[in-house]
Amino acid sequence: MDIKQLKYFVEIVKSGFNLSIASKTLHISQPALSQIIKNFEESEDVYLFERYKGRLNGLTPAGERFYVNAEHIINEYKNMMEDLREDSVQFKGKVRIGIPPLILGIAFSDVVAQLVANNPDIEFDIVEKGAYDLSRMLILQELDYAVLLHPHKIDKSVVTEHVLQEDELTAFLNVNHPLAKKIR
């Protein structure tokens, strides 16, 4: 089981053994999450979860020990990656920023150009993906920052949010459009 799968396992437990809730939090399909757990249990010839009528409802004794160890490993991995990124930024200066293509094209093309020009010792890696992928990458610590439109569904206990810009959008309609009469 790799670190990503350990995170999946821990999230299942934290979600009260509800695979639907865990899969939404992890931004992975519920069948894929089920398959990952099933494959691991089969390959290691061990059951991590107690099951009743096909549903997960607790941990086996082996699962309980595995959970404690998984949390420890995830915390150590997080600390190791923080140390590595700290060294990376200090010596190499690399920052990974995820921005949806539309936002990058409309609002951030000038900002990115200024960042690069004002910080020649920092290498900026701009990842252009949709909000769903960027949210997942941020949660899995594959990005240092993600620029997302509000509202987004990221657990505030996992990430910190910093408002870059508050703005309003305005819809314009032809005065003869049927919806224009309803808005007045």
C-alpha cells in the first residue's frame, strides 16, 4: 500500500466507514475506493474491516493496529515532505501552483508574469487543470497552492483559505429577452 492508499484507508475510518462520504472527500469514485481496499486485503491476505451485509462497520484487530500505524506513517510523510519543500524553496525555489485554465487566462496571466519577473530565483510550476483535479491534488499535497473559485468543497481542516480577490459577476440581457422582465 502506498502513501495515497494509506490516506484512503484512514479517510474511510474517519468517515465512519461510509465509503460514499470518504470517496467524496478524497475526490475518487466509490467503486474505485472499494476496489483499492479489496485488492490490498486480498494481496496481503488480511481483513482490515469488519463487514455486515456487504457494508463496512468497523475495524478488525489487524485493521485497528494498521490504522494506528497508518496515521503515524502519514504524519511522518507529511513532516518529511514539509521539510523537503522547505529545503526546496530555500535552495532551489520551486513552487507548484494550480490554476484552472479559465481563471489563468482571464485573471492570472498578468499575475503569473509579474511573479516570474519579480522572483527570478524561484521556479514557478503552473498546473492548469479543472477545480476538481486541483482540489484533489491540493489535498494530496501535490500542489503548494491552488487558486479556486468560491464555493469549493474542500474541508477547512485540511487546507487554509486566503481570499485573493472578492468580485461580483453581472449578467447582461437584451431588454426584449423573456428573462429580463423577471429580473427587473
